[in-house]
Amino acid sequence: MTPENARLSQLRGGLAPVEVGARGIESVARNADCTRLRAIVIAGLTPTEVVKHVLGQKPDAMSPFAMTLTQAFERRLLANAGASLLTAYREKGLLQQVEAKIASIADHAPGNSAASRNRRERETRRHVEAKLRGDPNAPNLILNPRLTLTIVGVTHAIELDYLVASDDAAMYRVGAIKSFADRGGKTNKANIRSGCREASVGTLALQQLLANLGRAPELAGDRVDMVLRAPGSFTPRLFASMRAESELASLTRALATSPSDLDQIEQLLPPGSTFATPGIIEQLPNHYCSACKEHCALWQRCRAQAQAQGQPIILGEQAAEQLAAAGSIGRAVDLLDGTGRPPDNRAEETLTAELRAASALLDRIANG
């Protein structure tokens, strides 16, 4: 066991480590100001594991229908050596008829043992090295590749949907399979950004691998591919070479913020305590926002804390922005009613006038 892994094991306090994967790391970028989430992920845990094994509660789960749909769509695209995925690329003219070399990493090293996982990493690396050498036998599609991403000295395994490259491409692009329907301009943009950011986690891992091989990380590029589902069917719709420059930048910023090393994470905890100690998780600084419920199983606990502290965010992002000068709902109510101490500064004076004007307007509307 490496010194870093020994320290992580001590931080977890007996909790078994899990592979947080690209989705877990992507969630950190969604809420870069949340030290609680960042510390949990770096330690090799997920909010879901914390809710189950520390808080003793049943976490939110994806609906059975959505889970079944997701798994079925992924299986359809990756089954038969990725025949459907290959067809989608051929129909777009992105892979020619002769570019049909496919490697399935999961088939090469099935199973969940440590030995199997290590074999998948080695096999993925072998194919990337072949591409770097210009080997004409390098695969055009690598299904379920396994890379690693190091954050503050801690290595996390990343199992992706696929990597893709034509014969004349210098390096692979990361591809993500998402089961939500492509509805054109009506497709949820937040889902698209999340999918691009998740794929970008793979791009960062590929950049690190290239650097470890002594090659320029820039070879990985800043573009990702995404496959969505046609409404009402399992027909794939491919969106290739989507620019993910902003997603890569947001991930890089999020992963570079504090806590930026294990020392800082350890200093967040009282002496002798661990993440498995009841109540310790809730002592870690957090940053609740309404979007937390979309990706973090701890959102209800964090919302309850925000409510107990009177944070304006529980009323929504717009209210939080408008009441920022007051700092809390209680202080805003005092300013509105004229109770408590008078406004401390010009910002509070302005907010007081705005609150009273809004209250007067509401009274006129309600009472004629």
C-alpha cells in the first residue's frame, strides 16, 4: 500500500473505497465551491456511499425505468463488438469502410478483480501507445477503455464508454453514450454540458497518460463525441468533435482548488476522527445550491443545514443573489420590518428600500 493510499484508508475510517469514476469527478466541477463533496471524492468515496454507510439512510436512486433505459441503450451500442456504434460513425463519414478495427477492453479482461482492472488499464495503454507509434493496426474504436486520473496525488480509475480515431488521426477522442433523447434545440442544455464535462474527465486522463509517456498532452485535443438517443427509439444520433474547451477549463479549475492535497483534507477533520465518524461529514464546509439534487446524494442534508442557518439559497439562486447583502433570511426580514439593528452599510440600505418597495407592491396587488 502506498503512503497516499494508507492515508486515504485512515481518512475513510474503515469504509471500503469505491471507484468514483468520470461521473463522480465531473460532479466536483458542477459545484467547485463545495469542499465537502471534493474531500469525499478525493478520499475514494461517493455521497451515495456516505449516505448509506455513515448516515445509515437510503440514498436517492435513479428510477428503475431510467436505469433500464440507460443500460439497454449502452448495451445496444456496444454489443456485437460495437457494430451499431461503428455504423453511426460510418453514416457520418467519420470512419471509412476499411476503418473497422475495434478493441473491446471489457471483453479482453472481464471481471471486477484487481487483476482484471489492472489488465484493462494495461490493454488501454497498449492501444494508445500503438496509436502514438502510427501503428496501422491501432484500433479505430476502443470500447470501455480504462484510464487513470491523478488528483492531489490520489489516482482514480476512469472507465469510459469508448475512444475513437480514424487511421490518419494523431490521437483518440473520448466518446460518451447518453440515453436522454435528442430533441434538437429543446434538448436540456444542462444535460449536454454535463455529458461533455464527463467526457472531458476522460480527456484529462488521456492527457495525463500522454504526459507520462513523454508526449505532448495537447495531442488529446479539446473535443469530445457524444451519442444520444432518437426520441421514442434506440436509434443513435452521433454528435462528433464537440468542442469542450470550457468544460475542460472548468474541470481544471475545480480540481485545482482547495483542498489541493491530502494535508489540507486531513486538517479539515478533528484529531482522531474519520469520514466514518458520525457527524464529521456535516462539519466539512459545503456549498448547497438547488442543482445539488441532480448529482449529489447528500443534497437533502446540505439543504437542511442551509435552512437551519437561514441561508437565502434555500429560496433559489435568484433570491440568494438578491439577498446577498443581508447574508441570511433572518437579517433580510429584520431589514424589511425595521427590527434589530439598522442597515450596516449602503448595500443593506439599498436592499431595505427594495424589500419594502416589493412588499408594498405585493400588498397593493393582494388588497387592491
